[in-house]
Amino acid sequence: MAKETNQLKELTSRSENYSQWYNDLVLKADLAENSAVRGCMVIKPYGYAVWEKIQRQLDDMFKETGHVNAYFPLFIPKSFLSKEADHVEGFAKECAVVTHYRLKNDPNGKGIVVDPEAKLEEELIVRPTSETIIWNTYKNWIQSYRDLPILINQWANVVRWEMRTRLFLRTAEFLWQEGHTAHATREEAVEETIKMLSVYAEFAENFMAVPVIKGVKTASERFAGAVDTYCIESLMQDGKALQAGTSHFLGQNFAKAFDVQFLDKESKRDYVWATSWGVSTRLMGALIMAHSDDNGLVLPPKLAPYQVVIVPIFKDEAGMKLIDERAEKIIQELKALGIRVKYDNSDNKKPGWKFAEYELKGIPVRLAMGARDLENGTIEIARRDTLTKETVSVEGIAGYIQQLLEDIQQNIFQKALDFRVKHTITVDTYAEFKEKIEEGGFILAHWDGTPETEELIKDETKATIRCIPLDGDKTPGQCMVTGRPSTQRVIFARAY
């Protein structure tokens, strides 16, 4: 029994090898696995159940802000990408290209080959993002200011040909949502960009329990084709930053590229103003790395597929019958409060194995129900976040668990916030910066605003400017590298 449990939980420790710990956890917790297609992943049912929770909550939040869902083609004509110069340059090295539309049997009897007679007149790009195909479509939808704003989101897959991949964090194909909106004025588009950034931040903190910093990217880190890129940045337990979401103010760049004009209220023609914004299955990586420990996943209750698991402990059929009856009552009480619960009364695995499995999978609350405990009117409750147990009265158990889940959600967030605060430091000299960046974490430092200094720091330390904080300290100072004037401190870190 002990051997079986140890095999289930055998993870590389975070302190020994954080990267291997992450890979072990994704695989052993049944979240995802590598596929037969190099660089692509299979998201397994348990991992997809977590993604569905993320997706449904975000979708509700998008719709509350007036957005609707649509779907656009997977394939983009090559000529579309070349219409916006910065955009094509930004994605050219990552694109998968379809050149033919038919296969045929190899005349030499060696399987199948591409039919050379079936070459496409124009190659198709498997979408790395959808701005071009969407703005070509919007041209047919927009004539006057009365057609604006257009507030559309799509849930889709995209392909960016990555050579060095990692499950959830960086794969050649990944799942995401991409919002694409069109507006009559610059002010409306900027307001939309900031609004959606705030939606992402609210989701990250209130549902993922991951504290984030809202900021704007430097010019060199902007989305290809954007005027401004805003982001939310989070800190993982190994001291590396993870960009958890981006929102882009596109100006009139794509409208001009695709000639999308409209008649304004004064009957004057103008180009439409645009935004785009997105988050991806990379959020799964953030969820894992921000909270989990050497025993497995730690899931915030709001996103856990099951918030409570009940494991019966019995010696005979009479005891099992008593537990079944009491468990059914508790299950109904929990479900009435909207709590997701699983009752694992399978007889092919022992309780100890089940405890280890659900600890590994991050179920927030575990109830152990024994016949003797129930006769005494008590039940054992284990918390995943603190790995603590307590024995409480069965009476009022549903209300007790409801409050406990709220406490766990808040505790997980507070733990992550405390970690970020502890690992955020301020430096004034480049020498100190070089020393501290080796320890990981966020570093607040002055930068002179030039891409040359930004590139030098990146080349020498592998640290990048994660963002210029929107709510940061606006006190001016001197660049730590050049001594030139700096308007405010920016956030540096090594990142995923």
C-alpha cells in the first residue's frame, strides 16, 4: 500500500529541479501529455475540465461587458498577412504554411505523397492570430458609425511553430480566446483595451488566485502591429515572470491595411479604431506554477473540477450501507449550495491510494467518512492548501465546507501575494541589479526608455522589462545603466 501511494505521488521536488517538477506534475496529475505530433500536446480530461472552468468564467465575463462570440477561418491567405508590415514581420518565422490540397498514392508503392498537380494558387497560413482575416471580414460589415462598435470574441486554436516546447507554457498549437473590436473613436478603443485588461486581472486574482501587475509593454515587446500592448504579469514560485494576458490597442493600423472606413456622425469618412486581446492555455501553466507544491496540484476552489471529494472507509457491508446513506445526504446538501462534489466509493483502490491521488490532483477539500465516526456524529476534513486535518460535527457540514472553500480560495491568493511581495525588490545600480537578478523575482529599477539600453540589459542578464506598471511609483530618477533621466521605475525579471 505504501509503495503504491509513493509511486503515485513521486514527483521531483521544486528545490531539486523546478522544471522537472513542473513536467512531472503535468503528467502525473493527468493534465496533459506530449502527442505524436512534435511540439503539440494532448490535453487530458482532467486538464480539460480545469480549462473548461477557466473558459466558462471568462466567457461569462466577456458577455457581461457586451461581447458576443463568433468564429473565423483557421486558414488565412498569405497575401492578408503581408498587408500589415509589422504584423507579418512579427509572425513570419512562426507560421505553418499549406501549399497543396490533395494527396495521392505513391506510384512506387511507398504510401502516399503530395500530389504536385494540387498546388494552391495562393498558399494558406494556419492562423497564428486572426487580426488579418477578421479585419478583411469587418470591411464588409462596417459602413457607418451606426455599425460600431463591433465587440466580438472567438474561442479557437492557433499555431505558432515553436521549436522548444513545454506543456501548456509553449506549444506549437494551443487553445485561446481572441477578442477583436472595432470603434468609431480612438478614445473608445483605448477604453476598451484597458477595460479588457482589467477583466483579465479580475479573473486572475479572483478566480485563479494569482496576483498580477497591470502594465504596458515597451516598444520592443509590443504585439506585432499594435500601437500599445498592455499586459498582466505574474510571478511563479521559481522567481520567473509569466505573462498571463495581453490587451492591444491597434490604432487604425489594421483598418488602413484592409481599407476599413466608415461615415462618422458628420458624414466624414475615417478609418476604424481597433483592439485585440487574448489569453490562452498558458493560464494552466500559471495556475500550476503559482500554487502547487511537492505533493502535487493545489487548485483554487473556484476552478477545481471537483471542490470536495468524499472517500468512504469501511470494513463490512453494513458499514458501507451506513456511509452511503449519510454520504448521499451530505452530497445533496453540498450540491444545493452549488458545490461540486465527487463520491468515490469504488472498491478497486484502497482509501490511502485515493487520498494520495486526490492530493496529487489538488482537490481543495477531502472528507474521510468512517462508520465509527458517523456513529459519533463526526467526520474528518482535510484541506489541500495547508495539508491539515480536523474532525468536525456532521451537523451543518455543508455550510461549514462552503465557508472553508472561501477561506481556501483567499488563503491561496494571499500566499501567492506574500511570495510576490517578498520577492519584489528595488535597486538603483546596475551592479546590484546583476547580483539580485540571479535570485529571481521582480526588480523595480529605472530605465532610460531606449531600446538600446533595454537590449543591453537583456543580452547581459537575460532579464526583460516585463512591463511599465500602470499603478507604479511615478517618481522620476536616473537609469541604472546610463544615468540618463527616467520617468518611473519599470519591472524587470527573467521570464517564461
